[in-house]
Amino acid sequence: MDKELGIIASKEERLEEAKGFTLMSDVFMSVALEDIPACQYVVRILMNRPDLVVTSVKTQYTISKITSHDARLDVLAEITAVGSDNKLVNIEIQRRNTVDHSRRTRFYGAMIDSEYLQKGAYYDELPDVYIFYISETDIWNGGKVAYEVSKTLNGQPYDDGIHTVYINAAVNDGSAIASLMQYFKSCDPKDDSQGELSKRVQLLKSDKEGEFMCELTQKWYNDGEKMGKAEIIINMMDSLKVSLESALQTAKIPDSEKPFYIALVDNIKSGRVKTE
């Protein structure tokens, strides 16, 4: 009986914790935006195009190449509009200030291009890609909500089909994007100001979806345990100046799990996997 009560209490605690998650978590945002209407709502605001239609969405989507690093995209959506070609939208949440943001977005764009240009296809068949890089802080310290990267050649606009926009939740200028970012930070299920996105969040945080949210939080706990071990290994390497193999031995990682942790440590150190 006590064990059963313990399980129930644990489940209720995790459900309450799940209700506190915000859209500034890449995992929770991915779950919320795998719903096409919610994703479409966000994309329309970010691009200031109410006519855009999201036709498909992939979340936590991994692009793997044999000879290069993998890229795990938080959200990758295909969009269309009347009179225009299909385009791709990549939305990323970044909470760490230690990574090279500009090169990170460059890498994402390159991996998306390599994924969508089929062998033998012409370069003009590459779709336009819009990368929205969302951070809690104003990483460029310019006092703006949005920073769009502009490219020029001899003073003229240079269009290579990659469009990068940095968005932050620290500045509130009263715009639609700023309001959306404030909602990302609060994610209050009682706030219905954000249309289909609010409906999706309300559903995910409702008791009706409690079982799903408990399963989701269990996954996060499991992932967090692995991330914690990987960070301990990295700290050993940095503070004790030991090799990765020595740190794995000290952390008592079984041989069968070493390949996983070697890859995870590499991904954390390179910034491809977020630890927050």
C-alpha cells in the first residue's frame, strides 16, 4: 500500500512539475509545436505572414552524416503560401550563452541544405530556409526583440536563400513577436491570448493529458540523469586533466554504455546538445 501511494505521489509531483514547463525549454516547445495549428500560429507571427500555411512539422529531428557532426533540430517545418514556392522554417531554442551562436546557425543551415538537395539536383532547387534562433537573453545586446542577419555584396542585397533571425525574450517592445516571447516565458495555461498555441499548451498542461505529461517528464528525468553523468565526466576531464577514457573509468561507466557517453560528451562540449 505504501509503495502504491509513493507511485501516486511521484506521478502527481511530476504532473505538477510538468505544468510549470515553459516554451523556453526546447523539449517542451518541440512537443507543443509538433501540432501543426500551433506551429503555424508561431510561424505566422515570426514571419509576419498571416497567409502562410504549415504543411508538415518534424520535431527533435536529427540529420546525420557519416563524416560530419549530427544536427538535432528542435522544430523543422515546411511552409507554403499562395504564389510562392515551399520554404523551410527551423526554430531553435538556445539557453546557453557559451556557444558560438553565429556558427551554430551556419551549421544548421548547411545541414538542412545537405538534407534537402537531392543527388543530381540543381542548386536553384534548394528551398529558402528561415532559421529563427530564440534565446531568453538579448545575446547581441542591441535592445531589440529581433535581429535579422542582412547580407550584402558591393552594397547590394545578397540573397543565398538562408535567412537567419535572432529572437529574444528579454526585450518587450509591445510587438506581436515580443508578446509571443513573453508567452514563451510564462506559458500560463490560463492565458488564451496566443490562439492555437494557447490551445495546445492548455491541452498539454490539463489533467486530461496528465498521463502523457507524466511519461514526458519521466523521459526528461531519464535524459537528465544521463546528461548529469556526462557533465560529471566533462568536469573530471577539465579539473583533473585526465583523458575521456580515464574519466569514464572513474565514473564507473560500463563498457556497453561507453560509446553512448563518448558521443554525448562530444555533443555537449561542441554545443550541439543543450544542457539546460
